[in-house]
Amino acid sequence: MPLLTSIALQGLAVILDSFPDKIDLGSLHGTFVEILKTLQARLCSISTANNIDELLPLLIALNSLLDAMVRREVFGLDRESVYDILKTRLDSLTSHSNAMVCFQALYAKQALTVVGNNESLPMSIYRRGKLAFVLAGNITSIVTKHDLSKVEPAYQNIKKIFDVSIQDRWYQGLIYVDYLVGQHSWEEFEDFVLHSKFQSDVCFLLGLVLRLEEIAVVQTDTAISNGAIQFLVALGMKPIPLVPEMVQSILLKTVQDRDQRNANVDNLPARFMDICQEIQSSGTEVKSAVDQIGANILQLKDETRVISASLPSQSSPQDIDSALTAYYEPYLLILRVSGDELDLETCYVNLAIVEAPAQRKKEKKHLKDQAAVFHRIPSFEAIERANMRSSIPLEQLFNKRKLRDGNENVPKTILVQGRAGIGKTTLCKKLVHAHQTGLWRDRFDTALWLPLRQLKAFKSRTLEGLLREKFFTQGLGKGESLAHALETCAQKGRVLFILDGLDEIVTDTECDEGIALRSFLRTLLRQQHVVITSRPSGLDKSLLPSIDLELETVGFSPQNVKDFLVKVLKPEAARTVQCFIQQTPLIQGLVNIPVQLDVICFSWDSLPMDGPTITMTGLYQLMVRKLWCKDALRLKKTAGGKDLKEREINNLAPKHIDKLMSTELQHLGYLAFKGMKNNHQIEFDTKALLSAFEDLGDYDATDEIGLLPPQLLEMMKQTSFLHTADVDLDASKSDSQQAWYFLHLTFQEYFAATWIAQHLQVKQPHPSAAMMTVEQAKAFVQEHKYNPQYEIVWWMVAGLLDGEALEEFFGLLQGSPRDLIGGRHQQILASCLNEARARLNTTVVARLDAELMKWLRFEIQTCHSKGGRSILGSQTSFPEALLVENLSSVFSWKAILVGTLEARSTLSESAIQSLLGALKDEDTDVRESAASALGNQSTLPESAIQSLIGALKDEDWYVRQSAASALGKQSMLPESAIQSLIGALKDEDWSVRQSVTEALHNQYYSLCIAFPCLAEDEIVCVYKNHLFLYSCRRVMSLHVQDNQLCFYTEQGLVRSKPIDSDKEKIITSTFKAVQHEAGIHT
């Protein structure tokens, strides 16, 4: 069997045509020469009279290859060894008795002329002008792929060329026909056929007939296909009784092919079927019959538009917008875990610029301030630190700004990274919603949101095909019209592509499908305006184009948290939860994640009021049980043969809830563990879910109701903990293509921890112990204890275990293998100890605390801690009590220990009292660090406020400066503090006065309330040093109305307590006196 079959050659042509534009195909010139030499040898070996079945496919394949060479500018063949020999053979075939062979040989000869040889003059002309040959494709490649991105920019130039210079070249005429077909420009197509000078050219007419037949067979749009057949019929419908033999065979073959693909032949014109029957036994000379077809074309009127007339009108941007708005309507909803709908305005998004290393170094201080605002739990999904001072409001995303390359311009390609559950998909929904409500309409006609994980669910690997298959499924050609119009908008740069979840699509580069998907993915990523979202882990940077702007979505700010609580909870509940958050250090790393905050709000009535003592494991146990109660009602759980009612479920004790939901707990636990073990898998398709449940079914005895894996799958999907974002996939794809994931990564970590903890129990072996014995579970801990992906899992395992199993777990942590550096080990030890301290033997706790202090001392004394603090001690999990205890006993470390407390976001009352003592220390650095540490607490007790007021008179200026800054960070200040700050405006040091001014800026509400109590000289001082500048910057005004001072600010109206007429005169005259002094008279 010959290596270069006709199918292989056509495949080679497709591959050549699909190479990226930037690839120089000149290096492949020699390869094509060798292929053409082989082809010419095969053509010469085939008998002219016989073997038509072999000769014809070979000629068609040759034409596909030559067309592809023309389009991709692979020009110039050696005249003696290739060009002349091939041309001679084609010349001999142009007089072949078979009309089709004759035509294909003529076509190949014309294409060969365009490719040219290394001595031909036309070659240089083609190279310079590129004419139409490099801008369009033949029917095989274009009608099936509709990829006209290469030809669109030169559309008008092509028309000009054909109108002026090459109307007598039928090959170029057919190339232009191909272009119009590929563009779906049916009216232009019919205009060209009806009015061009090619009407008398036999080869052009034969090629036209072939193309119409191809459209009729290949086109999936029935309206276009039927129109092509009607056009064919119109060519042979005129007075002549006979139709050319070739047209006859084409018409009959068209009907047969359409029958095979279940087309509705009954809808074809009756006269067409009559003609087919009439010509079955007829025949005529090809030349004369084609001449008659040409005559028929001349007789057709301009109104005869059998293709374009059968199509819906071309879709406008407004049509696209309306169709996409209707499509997205159900998918822009945000549902809370309770099932209630949440409006998009309550789903806050904060975008921070990820800066280059040099810029981050400049912003070091601001990044430190940001870390205190956006507190996060540890994550292996590390992102370069984003600078919140360089945050971007959503509505300014496409404003002109400094890009990553240093130039100022509008960002076109934006990468937004964010950890799991932080709000990346919510951002996509907000972008679509913002455009729908009028934002960026001057830039984009359409905002197109595409979850990338869904690409595998669709067959098409072209943009227009994907649009038609996913977004526009309307029939009667409307979907095709919308898809084509949207692709045209994209080519003009009028579409904002929102590509969601680049990390979620994994392509197999070893198979053809994977290669095609990856190539298509690159096409999407390189559109003119793109927003790409991704988790930092799993991001394949080799796929990324050049990025103009890199952002991180950082979740909720503290103010967002407060606003969210007010919107979703009743006032008393909102205050309770806010207080709980402020008092609980560990929870402050969770509430910036929207879904975590939502679950906390849903579970608020189960939260303990002793916030500082709760562990992360304890918090998750409470939240999971609260959600189990909701799920038990939905799953119609029973007891004693009767369905449990909501009140009965809510009154169950924790152990009874766990027992009631034991089947769900075991299956979700194993699924979570299997995912973590499988390279930290967080998404599961139906196959993966069933596989996990089948694994468990082979060993687990907890499923007493005997459900099969498919039944278990449907049950798990109804829980609060498995979710899918693929709700927009149609029913035919949903079962196999939907991706499921846990409510949040930390819930997957919690369930994985329950599975591991159950298998570490020595006295109570788990029913599925055959899947993982106690020894295997211990070995797993030893192997993965330093793996960052399991850090929170180990915290929760420590929080779930008790008794002997818990002490053995700490033995595993302390045992071999051991971290040689030491720091990472102590971090894990401190975190696990924080979760298990209350249940561990006091002797064990004392020993572990002593070890932690040794390593803290090692860091301070040996590693020369920088920044005046300990990195190990700054972590929330490091026992605060150890820092406080040593604050009074280790004098040489005092400044570092105070600085370490300053780096912690929340301090206990005991720690605050220790810092108040440090405010009186003889060491200036200790006093300054103590003031700064107190400033990080937004709500200090009265005793701390008075101590800071006293520090405003400290002998060292930078202590006074830190004290003023600390007072300014409080949520509310008493009048005495405001008066003290006003007095400090007269400080001899400029930097102190600056800090006082900033503090008063932050305390405008307290200042307004305290203003009537100020003396005349204090009013003068605050007016000159603060009020005027503040009013200009913050839109603030002051007037007297109804015996009250009224301050209008950007946040509303603030009224003081009532003042008497004397006080009003003093205040008014004081302001006027300052103005008169400057020559202003009002």
C-alpha cells in the first residue's frame, strides 16, 4: 500500500493550513518538493485509460496540497526536477475522456502555475502582492472549518484585485468563491456568480458546480444546504431538456448523501426530483452542456437568490447581546448554602495588582500594612504578594494604566489568579453583569464568559463551532447566523472573552484530541481582549500569551465582611457574628473567603461565644453538623420508620447527627482523601465519583441500606458539600461531563482528615480498615507530614483524635523522618498543638511548649531575626501565652517579643495588659513597639486608650508618633482622646504632627462628636492643621442648624450634641477670625 495515499495527502494539507501564522514554513520547502516528486511518479505510473478510481482521488489530494501551499506561501519549485515534469503529466490529463479527471487536472495545473518555479516571473509578483491566493482556501478546508481569520483583514483588497486585474483567471475566481462561502457571504457569492466574467469559462462553471454540491453535502445548516441544491437546480432548469452528465451524477449523489445523514428530502422542490428522474438515462457533450449552463446563468435575474433568500437575516450586535443575556440569566445567580439567592452587588470582589519584584520591594511597608488587613490561613497555593494599595475597582479594570512591560496603555490580556473559593467565578459573573448593565459598552459589544473545563464537552475545535454548539442552539439557521456574527465581532476586537479556570483544563498532548484541544485553547487565549482566571496551582504558564496586567482576587476586606453580615443577618445576629470574628484569631483567616463567611453566617446560632478557645477543627465540626441538619431533611432521613421533621433533626445531639449521616460522612471522607492523595485533585467527574464509591462499597460496612454506587452518587449530590458549576451543560452532556467539587477546599481537607483520623484509631478499628490499616495510616502520616498540601489536614487530624491515638499522632510528627532545618517542623507542631492542647496530657503539652521556646530562642539568637520580630512566633498558631510569659522574664528579648506580638492580627486581653506594661519600659524600642502593637487592635479597652494618651507625651518622638497612629486606628475614641490628639498638633516634631493629622482623619466621627467640647485655641489649631485640608479631600462641610453642629461627609450626616447660643457664637467667631486673619471676609 503506498505511503502517500490520497487521504494522507489531504490530511497533510489540513495540518499545513492549521500551522500558526508565526511559523516559517519555508524550512519545509524541501519536504514538499520530495512529496511532489513522489506524486508525479505515481501519476506517471497510472494508466491514462484505466484506474480512474485511483487517479481521481490522487488528483483531488494533489489539489488540496497545492491549495494549502498557495495559502501558506510555500512558493517556487525547481523547474527541471519537479515543476516541468508535473506540469507535463497534468497537460496529458487535461484531455482525458473522463470529465472529472479533465477538470481536476486543469485545476491542479492552474494551482501549480501559482506556486510557480524558481525561474518564473509571475512568482515575484505573487510574493509581493500576495493577491488573493494566500488569503482564501478551497472548499474542503473552508466549508468544513469556517476559519477565515486569515482572510478577513484583506476582504476589500481581494474584491479590488478581482474587479481590476485577474477576472480572466478562473482558478483565482474559484478561490474567491471559496472565500465568500467561508465567510457565509451568500449574497456576495450569488452576485459574483451572476455578474462575473467567468460565466463562459467551462472550468470555472465545473468548479462552481462541485462547490455547490460540496456545500449541499457538508453544510450542517439545512437552510444553506437546501439553498445550494436549489441553486444547482436553477442552473439546469432552463428550456434545455438535458442536463450535463456530470451535473446529473452530482445531483443524484447529493440526494443520496443527504438521505444518509437523515436530511428531509421531502422539503426539496418537487421539480428537482422530476429532473433527476428525467435525466437518469440522458447524456450529452460536457462542453456544450456547460455552455448552456453559462447561458442559463445569464438569464437568471438579480432577484434569484435561492441561498441567501432561504437564510435568516444577518445577526446584529444587538441580536447577539439579547441572545447571550437570555442565555446567561439563570447562570448569573449566586446561591447561599441555605438555598437563598444572593444579589451580585453583595458578592464583593477585590482585585489587587501583582507587581514585579522591584516594585514590590519599593512597596514593602505597604505590603506589611496589607498583611494586617487581609489575614489568610496558610495555603500551598502561593501567589506573589499583591499590593492592596494598588487595588483596582472593577469598573476601572479597562482604564489606561501602567502595564507589566512598563508602558502605559489599556490592558488587553489580564490574568486573575486566586485560591480555591476566593471568588474567581463570581468575578466572571460580575464582569458579564457589569457589561449587561452598561459598563464598557464603548469598548465591547459582547462579554463572553466561557468556563474552560467545559471545552472537552463540545466537539467543535473552532470558535464559530463552539459558539454555535454552546451558546446558540437556535434552529433554522439562526444559531449559525449568531455564531458567525459573534466571531466577526471577535475578529474586530469587540468581544471581551472571559476564560474561567485555566487550571481546570488538562490536555493530553499524547493523543490527537488532546493536541487539537490544546491548539484551540491557545486560539481562545490569544483573542484580542481576554480576562483569564486560574488558581496558582495547576496553571500551565506555557499556554499563556503575553500578559498585560496580572491581578489577584483577594476575597472580602474587613469592611466587606461587615457589610455582608448586615445584608444577610438580622441586626442582633450580625453584631454577634462580628464580635465572634473579632475575638477569634483563627476565624479571621477564613472570613475573607466568601463561601466560608456564608457558612459561618448560616451556622451562627451554633457558634460558641468563647471565641478565643475554639479550634479550627471545632469550628468545622459545628458548621458541618449544621449543614448535615439541612441535608438530613432534604434526604428524608428516617428514625423508627418515620421521616424526621426539621425540629427533631435540629434538636439532635452531635453524636446522633454523626450517626444519622454516617453513610454520607464515610463516602465524602473517602472521596476527599482519594482526591488529596491523587495529586490534590479537587474536581471529580461522574466516573471519578462512581469509582470512589465502588472502592468503598467493596470494603465498607457502614452503608446499612445497601445502596448501589449510582444511587449513592445521586445522594451525595444532594448534600451541601458537593457542588457543580456546570449547570449550563445540556442533559446530553451533564452526566459524563459535569465536574463536581467540595463546597470549599478546606471542607475537602476536613473530610479527608476525618477519614485519616478514623483509620488511626487503635482501639476502634474502622469498618473499612482493609482499605487502610492503622499501620498504613501511620506510614501515610510519616510520608506526607511535611507536604504543604496536607498542612490543614494535619491540623484537623490533631483536632479530631483523642486519647492514645492523639498521643501516637504527635509521636509520628516527632518521629522519623525529621526536618533537618527545624523551622517547618516547629510550624506544624505549633499548629497541631493549637488544635489538640485541651485534650493532650499536661506533661506532653509542657514538653512541646518547651521545645517551641527553644526554637524561638534559636531563631532570635542564632538566625538574627530581622524586622524586630520572630517569624516563628508571629504565626497565629504559635502559643501567644509563651510570648507573654517570657515578655517579663527575658529582658534581652523584650523588644523582639513585643515586635512579634505586633505582627499578630489579634491579641488576647492578657497580651494587651502585658503591652500596656511595656509602654512604660525604660527601653525606647520596647515602648515604640508596644504602641504599634496596640494600634493593630481596632477595639482597645479604656485602660489601653488612656495609656496611649499618656504616650503622646513620651520623651522620644517616635513613641509619640506610634501612640498617635495607634489612637487613629481605633474604631471609636472618647472626647479625652480627641482633645489629646488636638493638643499634639502643637508637637515640636513634624512627623508626630503628621501622624496626629492622619489619626484625626481616621477619627472624623469622634471629632465631630467632641467638637463642641473644644476650647477656642483648640478649634483654631484643628482648623489650621486639619479641618480645611480634610474637608477638601474628604468632601466635608460644617454648619450650625437647630442648635447642633452638622458635619456633612462622604458617608452621610453627623450631628453633635445640642450646643447653647454662647458656644455657637464662640465656634462661629473663631472660624471667622482665622479667615479674617488671612484677609477673607464672608
